Amino acid sequence: RTRARRRDWAMAQCLSRRVARALVALAALAACDYGTMTSWVRAVRAREDARGGVLVAIGDVHGDPDAARRALMLAGVVDDDGAWWRGVRGGEGGDVGAPMTVVQTGDLVDRGDGSVAAVDMFERLKIHARDAGDELVCLIGNHELMVLQHDLRFVSREELAALGRESLATTTDESSGTGLGLRAYYYAGVLSWKKMFARGEERGEVLRNKPVAVIRGRGRCATAFAHAGLLPTHFADHDAPGVDDLNARMRELIDVDVVGHSTDALIGNDGPVWTRELSQGAEAVACAYAENVTQRLGVRRIVVGHTVTKSGQIETRCNGLIHMIDVGMSVMYGGTPSAWMCDEDEGPVAISSTGARTPLES
């Protein structure tokens, strides 16, 4: 009985902390003038229409699709209802402005209790973006890799229990655990989760087909994106220019039933979904790596997520060679949404949850 009381007290404390974080996030969002920000974004699009469009990126979502939607709203990617903005405007016969490319740098899943909803939301938005003449790219992060490795340490227990309830509600086989309580729901949810992301299943193929890196933009906005970073060791001597060969090698490694734990340069601890060299490594080393890779790829910078910034805002290193955009927007971190945006006139800017636009390079 004493152990149960201690457990209940610990759960209450955890819930209180989560509620406090959520209230902080909501307070910041309440001060946000989305109408003003959307007007600014529309002006940018009109200006960039003849020059190839606008580039946007958002960082780690971690099971919080509402935070992701608000981040996309900051950059005018979606409207108040979460619909792709250019698709809505085009359907209304309005001026849709410049095309837009949006990159989500991985880690849609884990921690929060909306991982499946986040994956599904971005897959729907990819279709809407394509229909509007835009592009949405979602990268693979270390937490998507963990899903493919059947590593469930960071999957929300609440989400697994909900999946289990749904699964058990469709069966009449009492031996499967129906009515046995939370433990039965949890273990049924684990089975549902693994099946949902299995090879050959729709969501399983979505994760396996995510690129590990992309290059988008041109001129001032020419940028390489990866979840955690790109190091010289990630590229093979025979790789062609760009990241296509890198993505092909990653695809080969993860196109299996269950991805193993490996020291391979791409899925090991120093791989592009795990490394922290660019975000936390010694300045001289990180800058040398970034200079090598940007020159190799012919880009101005590398944009990464993975490591929550200390300030909770988008930060840069190495005179702008490295941009770090994981601001801990998920309610599980208590952060607030931000968006990274680049156009040829202004270059890259950070858009905070209050709508403030901060140039990231001089």
C-alpha cells in the first residue's frame, strides 16, 4: 500500500510538471498575432514568386502535432484550420504567391502521446503541398530509427495504452486480455505499434522511405538539412556529389524487418541521426566539419534538429555554417513553436512564437 501511494504521488508530481509546461506554452501562444505573421509571409511569397520560392524548416515534433501545426502557421504554411495555405488560396482563386518548400528535420515520434497522429498529419500535408505546387519533406530522425529497431523506451505509455484499447475493442477473444486493465492495454498497444510500423505496412514504409538528408534552396538559401548533422565521415569516397548516394545507403540499411543496432557510419552513434558534434562539439572541430561538408555539397549552411537549444530559440554556430532549430516545441519539453525561414532578400530568419523575426546571418 505504501508503494502504491508513492507511485501515485510520483505520477501526480509528473502530471503537475507537464501541466505547468503546457500553461507556459499556451501563454506564449496567446500573445501571438498569427494574422500579422501571415500577412508578412504573404508579402515574402509575392516578392519571391519570380525567384524560385521560399524555404521553411521546423524541428523536432515529438508526438505533439498541435505544436507542429502552430509552427507551420508561424511561417504561413498552413491556415488556422491546419489546411495547406496555398492550396486553400488557389481553390478560392486568390493570389497564391511563390511556391514553398518545407523541411521537417525528423523526430515526429516518441515522448508525446500523438506520435501516430503526427506521422499521419504530415503525410496528409505532403499530399496537399504537392497538389498546391509546393513540397514538404520529412527527414528520418533517431526516434524514427528507434521505432524501426523496436526500441520503445520513449514511446508514450498513454499512446500505447490507447492503441491497445482500440485493438482489444475489436476482438471477442477473452484470452487476449480484454478487461484485464491497463497492463493488458499496454501490451496489446506494443503489439499494435510494432505491427503498424512493420515493413510492408503503410506507416512502416513511410518511415523507411524518409531521406536522411536533403539539399534545398539556392543562392542565399542553398541549405543542407539533416536530423542531427552531416560529417565528412558520412560520405563514402565513391559517393556522387550531393546526398543521393547517402540516402540510398541509408535506405538499404533500414529496409529490413527490424533494424539492428550497428556501429555503421550512418546508423551508429556518430551517424547523421545521432551525432551531436555540430550542435555540442568543440567549436573548432564543429566548424571544421561544417566547412568541409558545406563545401562538398555546395551549400551555405547545414540546418539540424535533434539537440534542444539552451535558449529554446533557433541558434547558429560557426558564423552561420550551422543552424540549430530544435527548440523543444513539444509539450513534453515545455517549449514553444518556432520556424526557420529563408528567402533571397532577407536570407535565413528565425520566427519565434510571438512572431518576432530575427535574422540569423549578417
